Amino acid sequence: MTFIRSLLQFAWLQALSCIFPVIIFGALALTKVVAVPGLHRYDLILLICLLAQIGMVVIKLETMDELKVICVFHLIGLALELFKVHMGSWSYPEAGWSKIFGVPLYSGFMYASVASYICQAWRRLNLQMTGWPKAVFVVPLCAAIYFNFFTHHFIGDYRWILTGLLVIVFIRTRVYFTLLGKTYWMPLTLAFLLIGFFIWVAENISTFLGAWSYPDQEKVWRLVHIGKISSWFLLVVISIIIVAQLKHVKAGLKGGPPQTNFHHS
């Protein structure tokens, strides 16, 4: 019975943490069947995302610190989108006033929604990490993973080498979370993989709803290649590393907990 109660609370807290991604999915689905005269679909999605983001801060579902992190991810994601669309990795075929070099501005919110989930889950589940590696290893690895998304178009894809280094660097890192007053843990690399898998599931829903299209989906929708899980796995790594390092820096400035523990503050 205790296990079932803990599982239900976990599901509830996860659902609360996914509010922003759910809003984006809702916007994609709604704008698929509902049109506003004089307003392109991509522009309507952007407007919904902006209103949702403002609303979440106003009603305190997100803190101002979380909003700052989300804005960072919006810019990081938008930069990646601009490059990938330019290279033909995927496209946004519909018209829109808010498109820049073929990329609608709402696309940055899809990356921001990942950051929103991580920040809120961190707070609601009281996440703590032990065995966090030194910044001298973590920061260059994070940078290498991010730049590999760009450089693999020119000098080869090193994601599997980076994944191997990731496992080595984080082999001792555990993430702890609290449910009904009891603390559980799992290896951080497993958490990376699980979140990456569910983002891949969400990606299939997004492409089905026309959020964007891969080259093999332009004529008829088909399942996103399962290999994309590795890309989302690495993106989740970047996301959690950035959030964790920012929390560590903030804690250090306030005289907070040491590097091996990260607490939401």
C-alpha cells in the first residue's frame, strides 16, 4: 500500500512538473484544428507560450529563478534550431510572422519546457545529488556535447565517445528524491536515459501534430527514428548539468551546501 501511495504521489508531482510541456502540446493540438483569422499558426503558438509562461510566474507555479534558467534554455535551443534548420536536419514548412531564417520563435519554448520540467521536478521532489564530479570535468563535457550537435555536420559525430565519457564521469553520481517523507535514489545516468526516452515519445507526438517535420516525414508522418533517443539523452545531460551548476554557483554565493549536494533555494 505504501508503494502504491508513493507511486501515485510520484505520478502527481511529475504531472505538476510537466504543466508547461502539456500546455505546448495542447497548443499544437488546438492550433491544428482551430485557426484565428489574420494570425498564422506558428504565431498563435508563440502567443500561447508567452501567455502561459507569464501566467505560470504570476500564479507562482514557477519562481523567478526558474524563469531565468528557462530563458537561458530558450536561447540555447533557438541557436541550435537556427543551425539545424539551415543544415536541413528538419524544417518548419508553415508560414509565420515570427519566423527568423526559417525558424519560428516558439521553437525555443520546446527546449525551455524541458528546463521547466527539470526545475520544477527538482523543487517538488526535493532532488539532491551525491558524487557530483568536479566542474573541471563537467563543464568541458557539457560544452563538448552541445557543440557536437553542430560540428558533427563537418568533422564527424562523436556522441558515443561523449556518452562513454559521460558514464565514466558520472559513474558515482546518484540522484535522491523524496516521496511521502521517504528518500529513494537512482544512478544519475539512468535518470538521463529515462527522461530522454520520454522526450522522444513527446517528439513523436509533436511531429504528428505538425510542430516540425524531419525530411522523411514531409510527405507522410512516420515514427521518429529510435536513434534520436541518444540525441535527447545528451540534451537532457546538458540541461541537468547547467541547472545543477547554476544551483551550485548560487549556493556557493550564499554560503550554501557543498558541491556534492544541490538543493533548490
